Amino acid sequence: MKIKQALALGMVGLLPTLTGCLSHTRYVPKTRVADVIISTSLDAMARQIVSRYDSMQTFNASVEISATTGGGLQGKEIQYTSFAGYILMRKPEFLRVLLLVPVVRTQALDMVSDGQSFKLLIPPRHRAIVGSNTVTTPSKNGLENLRPDVFFDSMFIQGPEQGQLISMTTDIRVIESGKKKKDLIEEPAYALQILAKPDDQTVRTLRVIHINSTDLLPYQQDIYDTNGQVVTKAHYSNYQFYGNTPYPSNIIIERPRDHYSLTVNITKLTLNGKLDDDQFELKIPENIAVETLK
């Protein structure tokens, strides 16, 4: 017993010497705790998401949209010219995206959808496309896999539907202060998981909504396919209030498997104004051949 005690005391005595030789101090940027942190519950968070989505029946936005293709696998990125245009939405799932050619402001792209199928007209290329909102035969050109659902699901964050399950976890994230980039703020962040209706003993993640704790507004949404792979990552920032409804002025839509991203900047927005049926109609000129995508 005395031998064991002596060994233990010897080890304790050696620790300062050993750690002094084997450790190294590295200085890292100092963080501070957020000034305001709001606590919430799973039920309250889900109700807030549902309420915010339900408060928007129509959406009429002037936008600027730019696209980037490529990435690490290609070893390069291509950034395309920014287009001004409009995005219209009317529930349940009507959507229109109209982009204009810079300077001359003629139509560059016009896409409409009723939630099930879509029409796409690209006048500068004398091209028209129709098809289902669901991609069944993916194209090697990622942008050709772009469907109206990419806009709808990214820009309008929906809560859980009937039969779906929800859960919430909390993590810590570090962000740069808007005033000083060297000022790093550490704050809790909530992650609201929306899960498909259970199949036997298994469940499948549909979406994960990341929400900051300073104002309880989403800053990111991850959307998964049936194989559990992320197909869309949407990032939200610079919220503005339209009446009592907050909405982000900047949305970045990443499609990692298609190797492209879209940046949507909203310059003007009207919520819940009147949008007529003809604003979601697209007539394809007779002299343009129509392609069908599957």
C-alpha cells in the first residue's frame, strides 16, 4: 500500500513538469456571449413556424438573382451575371419566376408552376420546356434540374404537416458581429427537425430548420431526399418586417448535388396583395418547339 501511495504522489509531482513540456498555448479569437438570448420550447417554436407561414397567402417580390456553378469537384466556379426580376407566389402552390435581361429588360426567363407541373420559357435561346416538378431523370447540367419547388421550399419555410413528427436540439454557434467582424459572438442555436410519418420502426428526416436564439428567426434550412441526402441548403439573413411578418432580404440557395447555388436579394416585397389567375399563366409562342423534361 505504501508503495502505491508513493507512486501516486510521484506521478502527481511529475504532472506539472510533463504538461509543461508537452503542452502548448495557442491564442484564438476571443468570443463573447450574445447580449440577448431567448429561451423557447419545441411546441412554441413549431407554432411560430406554422404561424409565420400561414400569415403569407400571397407574395410579390422584386428581386435580383445570381447563380454560381461548379465547386471543389470541378476545381472551378463560374459566376453568372445578376438578373433583376420578380417572384410571385399564391397559395396553395402557385409560383412564378420572371427574370429580365440586363439593360434592355426583355424577358430572359419565365417559369410558372401550379405545384405539380411547370412551364419554362427562355426567349433569348428560343427554348420552351414543360414537365413535372419532380425530377425523375437528372441532367448532368445541374441548372437543368432546377424546378419551381427549389424556390418554393427554400423561400417559404413550412412547419410540420399532419402525421409528421418534430424534435428540437440545441447547439452553440459562433458568428461575427455585424458592426465589427473581429467581434465574435457565441450564442445557442436551435435545430427543429421535421420527420416523416413513421414507417414501422423507422423515421426519416425531411427538413431541419436552424433558428438563432437572439430573435427566434431561421438562419438556415436543410432539405433531405428519400435517401437521407441533403439536396438543398437555404441560408437566410437581413430580415425586414412587413407588417407583423419578418422575412429575409437575402436568401442563398445551395444545391450541393447539382453543384450550383442561387443568391436571391429582395429589393421590394408586398405580402398578401391580390394576385390574379392570369399572373400565373404562361403562353408559349407557336413558333417555339416545346421540350418535355422527365
